[in-house]
Amino acid sequence: MLRLPKFEYHAPESIDDVLALLAEHPGEARLVAGGTDLLPNLKHGIEDASHVISLARVPGVSEVVELSDGSLQLGAMLSLEAVAEHELVRARYPALAQAVGLVAGPHHRRMGTLGGNVCLNTRCVYINQSHFWRESLGYCLKKDGSACHVVKKGKRCVAAASNDSAPVLSLLGAELTLVSAARGERRMLVSDFYVRDGVFNKQLESDELLTHVRVPAPPAGHHAAYAKLRPRDSIDFPRLSVAAGFRLVDGKLADLDIVVSALASSPVRLNKVTELAAGRAPDETLFEELGAAAYKQCHPLTNIDGDPAWRREMVPVYVKRALRAALERGAAR
């Protein structure tokens, strides 16, 4: 049995108290929301913490608020289940409801939170193991070691982003609200939040708290969908995830956007692929071209389970599935 290491547990009852604790214990504290990611990582020694700060009692971060500009403000402590089942989310952002509804299993979605999924740690077959297993291998770049076992002589960790919410939120132009005691509040687009570094792939300072996710109102005629490759239809992390969205204007595609994830340390926007679609009607011929172009741009690694050559072959399949689903679903309301 793997046991949690010793740490001091805090249960603050306000955002200010959370920020004060983060400032008091720089680099030594970890925030826990649902705990579905952090607690297993602490048990395996993948993360360290001498202080764990619970967000369970913090008010004002577990609500869905419709703002005057038509956007939705989602509290970071909303459970994934609550987001997936919320009437306004399902009507306006069906791809987001779909994506968070595919995270792990029902019990994980009931405990896990939107903010926790946005901030999910990267994963790799060489890090998500017991401490004994990693020690026998000589550790790795992500934790305690100096070598990457995926890219020989690699100088940067390539552990994969595996959060289902990230590609869809990036696609939808969502914005994060981050707060700290020292610098106050700042806002950042989800598409700017992630960086290509598997050790820590977020632009989130150790004294900052993610409080809200604001999703702008979808433009008229916007269609979007999410497609996820995984061995089983529950529990498993994605081996590939694809978010696709576009507007239909007079029967032609406009503003096509495709974001893929689980291939690298951050979601990747396929700009070169989407340039092929401007002003063209959505049909199987176009979808085949877009799938083939995505195949050329995507290069899976051995950072997560699943044969990388097979995962690459699935790229055009899942790009086409996402595009078809978006077209069939109809415009967001």
C-alpha cells in the first residue's frame, strides 16, 4: 500500500487566506481541490509538499455566472460533473460539456474540478510509476534525474498534457483569472497558459491561485466538437485528443480551428492545417485533406502508453471524427 507522506493540512475559508498561506510557504505548498491528481502523485513521490491547502471551504469559486456580455464565468472549484451537466454549458459550449464529461470515470468527475483539470500535471510512462521503479531507472528530467528516457540526450521534458478541458477551452478562447497576494489579479488566455515544458507546463506562479474560467459567448453559427482516443471508454487518459470548431457562413467554413493534445507537453493549434479550409464547403473531400495535413504535422512520442506509430495513424481519423461531429451537432445556442 502506498501511503501519503507527512504534511501540514490547511483548510482556509477565504481566497485571501489561501493566498496568505501560499505566500507564507513559497514552493512548499500544494493546492488540493478534488485531489484525484495531487494525492496519487504525492503517494508516488512525483510531487512534494510540506503543506497542503484545501480549497473545499473557499466560497465564490463553485458557481456558474452568466455575465452581461453573454460569457459564462465558471468557478474553478466546480466539479467536472457539474460543468458537464450544466444547462447553459451544454447549450452554449457542447464541446466543453462533452470533453469534461469524458474525463476518467463518474466518481472522478464527481470529485475532480474544472480548475484541477486545467492545472493537471503532465504524464509520462517514465514518471507515473512508483518511487522504487523510478529509482531503479535512475529517475528522469521531470523529477530527481538528469536524463530523458523518451528523447535520448533530450534537454527538455516531453511529458504529455492529458487534460481534456484544455484543448476545448483553448478552442473557445477561454480566459483564466489568476490571483496572488503580492501581484493581485491577472488574466490570461488558456491558449497562452501552457508552455512546452513537461516538468511544469503552466504559466502559474507558486503563490498564485486559479479562481475562475471565463468562456466568451460563441459567435453566431459556431460549431464545435471533441474527440478522444483512449483504450477504454472510461477511466483512461487520452492517447490523443482533438478539439475542432468553425463557423458556417453561407454554407462555407470560416474560422476553422483545430487543437490537439496528449502528443506534447501542451495543446497544439494546427494553424497550417486550418489554412486549407478557408471559404470551402464542409464535405468528406475537405475533411480527408485536413486529416492528411494533420497527420503530417503531428508526431507522437513514447511518452505515454500506446504505440506512437499507431497513435499517429489515428490523428487523421480523430480529426475527421471531430469535424463530422461538429458539423452534425449544429450551431451553439
